[in-house]
Amino acid sequence: MGAATETFYSVIRRQGITRRSFHKFCSLTATSLGFGPGAATAMAEALETKERVPVIWMHGLECTCCSESFIRSAHPLVKDAVLSMISLDYDDTIMAAAGHQAEAILEETRAKYKGQYILAVEGNPPLNEGGMFCIDGGKPFVEKLKMMAEDAMAIIAWGACASWGCVQAAKPNPTQATPIDKVITNKPIIKVPGCPPIAEVMTGVVTFITTFGKLPELDRQGRPKMFYSQRIHDKCYRRPHFDAGQFVEEWDDEAARKGYCLYKMGCKGPTTYNACSTVRWNGGVSFPIQSGHGCIGCSEDGFWDKGSFYDRLTNIKQFGIEHNADQVGMVAAGTVGAAVAAHAAVTAVKRLATKRDDAKQDH
């Protein structure tokens, strides 16, 4: 079997991984992605038979935190994803080649896998002065981005920089740093925002594409629903304190030591869609809110321009500690009663209209 037809399974078997360990890997990965047992079987079959996906990983204006996050993935281990699952043919940050040799590899991969490779983009292109604020291989990054996107199967926008623009695009944005979907408009783009994104979210997206040979279901902003369909607030372990009206009022006060809600300290969890409160960071050990700091909303568009990270959100409603369970129940019952009454009124109007029509026909 030549290098062009190598599968993930053939590579890991050559590395001495047993079939039992392979199936355990598939089960753990399917579970971490929120899939059922059937998906583990489909994943095993796909990784045994399908060729590894060629990936070109490019860097624009960014701090490399996405790469730093990616290499710390635990499920799957990044060595499995990078060295076996995909064929990472070009990444100027971690590849051994440099200079002219690296540029030659880029052109070779583009020609060899035309229309078949995934273009992963970390960072964004600045457009001011012809893109001269980010030069890659002697060319403006925006030119290389357009060139490589032209023959890509799909594009992954890693992190807030590629997805939204991040701090480079914050006001007044002197370089005119721009999200990649404003530059590339004729290719499907998967946005995986965050500063950086969670490691397992990144490898999860790659695993899904490799397994099923298609893009994951995306929301209206282009983010994978499997990771960005719920607010951090919805699954936060401090949510009961929010509902009870128990908040941290000052850093390191008694409420902070008791683990009360950080909403009043500026936590953006109620308006941020991400998997931090479920997948968490560092192999599932913790996430910012668990560490005692509010969410800064880094996976949302324009989070740098929405004021201080410690400004309290003003449009979020809660039950409040002054409401007991009976009162909340009465409000809910009243709402249902109002809905029933409204439905009855609409039904009565429809019946009256029908009677009038019947009376007209009789005449």
C-alpha cells in the first residue's frame, strides 16, 4: 500500500497498536463527540478503509495559541490525529522543512490533492496596504490564502482570529485584519471559534470529517452544532446559584469562596456558545469559571469591542432568591393558563367565522 492510500488503521497497526486498543480508541472518541455506540462502529470502519485526509495548515495574524491548544488534545491524542488520522502535509509552525523547501511542499500538495485537501487556517489576513502587514514566504498572506483556498475541499477557521477577527480586528483595526469568510466566499467554511478553541473540539471536528467524509452540521454562523449549540451558562455547575440569586459581589469574598455565580463579576457565560462547561480544558480537568474567573466570551464575534471583561451583563433575567418554588410554579401555571385562554379565544373566533360563512351560503 503506497503512501497515497494509507489509512489511519494501517498506520497505527504499523506502530504496534492492537485491534482491541483501536476499537477502544473509536469508542472513546465517539463518546467524547457525543455520539452513540453505532457511531463507534462507523468510525472504526471508516478509519480502516478510508485514506487519510490531506491537510494544509496556514498561519496569518495570530499568536499560535490554536496550535498550542491542538497539540494538547487528550481524546483523541493529537499524535493520533496528526500522525495517523490525517496527513498534515504542511504546517510552517511544526514542520521540519523551512524556506524554499516548505514552499515547494505547499505547491506539491496543492497540485497532488487538488479539490481533496482541507485548508486549516489559524489567524486572519490584514487587507490594508495590499496585505503588507502579514508576509508569508515573500507574499502577502491574503494572496496565499486565496490561492490555497481555490483548490481546497473545505476550510476550517481555527480560533477567534480566523472566525471573527479577534484582537487584531478590534477597533480601530489599523491593519484592516479581516475574518477569512470575508475574503473566501466560494468555499464551505467551518468556524471553530475560541481564543483558543478547546483542544478536543478541534480534534473532534477533524475526526468527524475523517470518519463520515462530510462536514459536521453547522449553525447559522458556521459553527459545528455538536460543540456550539448551547451556552456555557446552560451547563455551568454554578447555574443553581444563578437561579437562586447567589452571586459573588467582590473578588475573594465569602460568596466567591463558596463557589457562587460570577455573573455580577462580568461573566459572559449567559451569552457565550461553547463547550467549556462540558468538555472543559486540560483533558477535562477544569475551565475558567471553575478556576474562579468569569467567562470572557472569547468564542463570540467582536468580544474585544464589547467593553470590559468585568462589565456586568444587563439584559439577563433570573428567578432571584426572593422567589420560592411555589411562586415560580404559580407563575408557570399562570403562563399555561393564559396560553389555554388564548387558544380558546382563537378557537371561538374561528368557529364564529365558520358560522357566518355557513349563514352566507344558506342565503
